[in-house]
Amino acid sequence: MPIDRRNAVDQAVQDTPSTPTSIDRRSFLRGDFRGRRIPLLPPWSVDPQRFLSLCTRCGDCLEACPEGILSMVGGGYPEVRFDRGECTFCGECAEVCRPGALRAEGEPWRLRAVVGAECLVHGGVACQVCGDHCDAGAIRFIHRAGRMPAPVLDRDACNGCGACYAPCPTRAIGFTEEETR
């Protein structure tokens, strides 16, 4: 019996929560029906367009990363996977990048953590695991009368290392790129 591709895609989209009304072709072909999956480039990446033209997809940065948080995405480009651990900003990925797509100059990136609505605290459950894992001390909890302590992020202290991401039981931690620091 042949597969009806149109119905299969329609069903996949219906089964995907929070599906936007339209997604771009690239997201569709990657199976990202939410249209939200944007690979996170390694620290010290040059601007994204230049990165894509310089990166030879050799995999040297993946092998050099002692934390093992780099993996290949579609097309063979490296991406950071905070679900595997945090970035220690050792610079080894940039050191082995012969084409110059990664350059250990200045700030490694402008990423900052964001605590989302999925945080257990918003549902009345005590949890401070993200703050416990934040060596930079960027996530603190303020006490509120009659309610769970709420996470507050110090954006100036956050270095975007991702230490808070993997331990979060609800994946309430996201990342945003700051324009300036």
C-alpha cells in the first residue's frame, strides 16, 4: 500500500503542538514543523553567513571539544548541544579551526539564558536546580510571600555557558542573543 505523503505531512503537522501557520522550506525539509529549531553555532563563530562560507565541515572542532557538546547538524556544520553539557570556553574548538570560522577573539558569544514559562516554580513546585548549576551566579531566586521563590536572571553575570540547561527537568531554559553587553 503506497504512503499518502500529503496525509502523512498533514498528520505530522497536526500532531505537533504549537505549529505556526507557516514554516519555511528549510524547516519543513528538516522535519521541524514548529519552525523554531535554529542551530547554535560554536563559541567564537564569525557572523553566521561568513561562518557557513568558511567552515569546511572537517569536524576538527568536534574532536577538540573536551566537553563533547558539539555535534553535526544538517549539512555537516557544527552546533552546540547544551543537553550534553556546558561550554567551559576553553577555546580548543577555535584553536583547531584552520579555515577561521571560529576565532578566539573577544567575547565567545552574546548568548544569555532566559527562564521560560515552563519553569516548575510557575506551577507552584519548588525547584532551584538551574541556580544550583550556575557557577557564574547569574540565576538567583527571590523570595515572595506565600509563593515559591522565583528565578531572576542577572544578564550581566550570565556568560551563556549553558550549565543551567541540561539539569532543568522541564527544559524551561532558553537562550537569546544580546545585541551588546
